[in-house]
Amino acid sequence: MEIIRIILPIVLFCLTVVYIIKTVNKKAKEDNENNEEDSEENNYMSEGMAIGMGLGTAIWVAFGLENLAIFTGIGMMIGIVVGMNIKK
């Protein structure tokens, strides 16, 4: 039971990351075909935020600590910073 508690969040997080990467690549190809300028930002802030929240939650589950909100918030902030620094 303890091994499932450790492995399940990692597997779910990895599946989420793969889905987000595939979605971003598909969207980038569509944007390149349309070649239109939008009012959208040219970084991966929202994708980084989602991945960071998932990673923070996975760390919380793996360590079995008390405060979920702290780890989710820390993961979200790290994801936002990383996503803002990566340009499309």
C-alpha cells in the first residue's frame, strides 16, 4: 500500500505533463500555420502553473505531510516562474 501511495502521484503527474506537452505542440503548430498575431502572451506561464501545481501535490502525497496548500502554492509559483522564462 505504501508503494502505491508513492508511485500513483508520480504516474498521474507524468501523464498530465505528457498531455500538456502534446497540447502545447499541437497549438504551436496551429499558430504557425495561421501565422496571426494575437493578444496572447508568448510564454508558457499557464502550462507551467498547471505542471507546478501537479508536482507540488505529488510531493505532498509522497511525503505525507500536513499542508497541501503550501506545497501546491510553492509548486504553482515555481511553475509560473519557469513558464514565464520559456518563450514560445
